[in-house]
Amino acid sequence: MFTARGKRSVLAVGLVAAAALTLSACGGSNPLDEPSDSAGSGSGDTIVVGSQAYYSNEIIAEIYAQALSNAGFDVETQLNIGQRDAYMPEVESGAINVFPEYTGSLLEYLSKDGVDVTSPDDVYAALQDALPDSLTALDFAEASDQDTYTVLKSFADEYGITSIADLSKAPSPVTIGAAPEFEQRPYSPSAAKDVYGVDLQFSATGPSTLESLLAGEIQVADIYTADPAFETEDIVALEDPENLIISSNVVPIVSSDIADEVSDVLNEVSAKLTAEELVSLNVLSTVDQQSSKDIAKKWLEEQGLI
């Protein structure tokens, strides 16, 4: 069970949104046009590391880039690109050589006929099969960015709840809040009923899901595992032993022609990147307002990777 440490105030909620908007709005040029933050000579052998327009993904990309640079590679970054439709063609073509991805989310993007696996190892194996020959998935990290069934720690303590199945111990009605589309997902309340035998009502809370949980308006919330609130608030992600929710672990996706060269460096990063570590890195971005570059450098130093 992943438990928050409650270090900072509820102001983190607003700052998360503000940080995300700030990052998405940075610069007037297309980040695919001009690599930035180059390290090394910028020759034809330069490794280009990209990121989504998402602060957490940008931090991981900076970690990859700095770790590779420290290992002697010439590295450039193309950060804040956008979402998969924008960057995947560049990754598949080899214009971008290294990209931090999420196993389940990328598998769903690549699998036009749907996905029928959910556990970390099964999702990773399926992703390896789904990737084009030009791309290789290196080792995935424990850290993830995926949906959860999350409750207040006080609620979990009161009713002895550690897993999704334990929600049956709480007095009815138990309401889960999430974006409207959550009700149609494979891990929806009706799916939780089928897998765990729990009866849940659904409330479309949208972007106010966390606030609704903290206010006691709902008992369960769909919160992503990398959300800074897991450190700043007293909330708990419930265990999912049956893998109702598709796993979406952080994974380096690299050009196959450099996979052997960079695997040792990036696999070592993955081995160190835990769920709690990623949350803490995101807090440094959204609450402490540190730059992705500084956050990455400090973390790599603390982990003994540079």
C-alpha cells in the first residue's frame, strides 16, 4: 500500500495545475524543430532525448539525458513536445533516440485491437511485442503513472482498508470520484464489482477529484500514482492484487540501434526510480518550483549515478 507522508500543505493542488500549464505554454517555437540544452559536440552521433509536455515526464527525460551525458555520450534534449501523436512519429523515425514512456499507456496506444493484459510483467512483455523493430523497451522502473483507487488515510485506518476488496468493509454508500470517462474504463466501478465484489457508486468529479476526496464528498478517488498529493496529503492508494488497473510503469524507449550502448546507463536509472522517488521529484517541481534540470541533477547525485 502506497501511503502519503503529508509533508506539505493543500496548496500543492493548485500548484500542480499551475506548473503543468506553465510547462505546456513554454516557448513559442516547436520543440521538435530545435534541440535544446545540448551536452557534447552535437555531432551526427548525438543522442536526442525527448519528453512529453508534462512536468513529471520532463524530469525523467532530464534524468536520462544527464545520466547519459555523464557516461560520455553526446546528448541533446527536445523537451515539452506534446502528447503521443506529436512525438511518436519522431521516436519511430529515430529523430528522437530516447524517450521516457509508460508501459500500459504506450501499449494501449500501439494496440489497435485492445489490450487484455494488466500486470507489470505481462504488460511489459506485450509492449515489447507491439513495438516496431526500430524501437526497444529497456528495463521498466517500479515508478509508475497510472490510475488508482485512493482513499483518505483516516478512512483506511477507521475501516481496516488496504486493498480495493476491503472497500466492502466500509458502510454504504461508497462513492468513487473520477473524470466522466472513468465509468467506461476496464477498471470502472462495475469492473471492480466483477473482480473484487465491491459495490461502488460513481461521481463525475473531473479535475476536482482530489479536492472532493479531501472534503469528504467522496470516499474513493481516481488519483494517478505519480501525483504529488501522495506526499503532500494524507491519502492512500489501495492495493490491487488482481491487477484490475493496467500497469503503467516508467520505461525508457530507445532507438534499437543504440539500445546495447545505452542500456547499462538507463537500466541503472530504472532500478533506482521507485514510486515514492517519482512522487518526491514531482513535489520538487510543483511545490518547490525547482527546474527539471536541477531536480534531475540532485537526484542522480543522491543515487550515486553521477
